[in-house]
Amino acid sequence: MEFVRRSATGLVVKIIVIEVTLELIYLLLSAGLVNAQDSLNQSYTVARIILSAIFLTLAIGAVVILVSQWANEGYYLKSNELIVRKGVLAKTEVAYPYANMQSVTVQQSVAGRLFNYGQISIFIPTLSKDIIFTEISNPQAFADKLKQHIPYPETGQFIIKK
């Protein structure tokens, strides 16, 4: 059973975006406090400490949550099915038999090609929908492994995707 995880690049980008957003909000609120400093007198220092503590907690919490989600989400390639596992506290596991899969499509943006991550779409005709996996590390290798498990992909034995 092989384990595949989402790209670490996607995790880093999410962390950067959240941290920059929190920092900008903190700066705006701090500027508001500075403008109100004269009217706050002694309360200014307390308000500044409280604001800093709140945003430090938010920043640390965001990183912990993102890393926990990333570490607990993955895809297992078993001999007869693909298993999707998610969740930190409430864990969910969904199995997709290879026999029900018809096609595997890989999509990569310019950044995805640069950092070797992408999106994989698997069409499952019995569900009449695509199952989409985003931010997959080395998506072409993952897709090739999936294709090896799909029985008779060249015969088109299933319904045609609309």
C-alpha cells in the first residue's frame, strides 16, 4: 500500500497567505490604536498587548490547523482500490475501486510544473462524476500508478462522459 500526500508547496503557500493576511489586519488595527492613543491614555498599552496576544494566537493556530490537516490527509493506493483519508479529529475514509474508474486526467499550472504539483481528475462513470484531487505532489507519477490499476482503460467499457 503506497501513501501519497498533497504537495508541501501548497501547504507553504497557504501558510504564507494566511500569515500575510493576519499581519495586514494586525497592522491596520495597530494603526487605529495609535490614532486613538491620546484618548486611551493608560489603556493603550493594555490594548496593544491584548491585540498582539490575539493575533499571535491566531497565527500559531492557523499554522497548527493547516499542518495538522496536511499531515492527516492522504491517498492510499491499494491493490484493488484508491483510499482517500481525511480529518484530524473526525476522520473520514472513502474507497474508490479501480474497476469503477474510466479515465485519469492530470492538470498542472505554470507554478505546478515549476514546483511539481498539480490536479488529478478521475472519472467514475458509476457515479457520473469526476473525483478531483488537488495539490498532488508529482501528479504524473501518481496518475501513471492509477492508470496501471484501471482494468481495460483502452476498451472504453463504460458510459461516455458528457
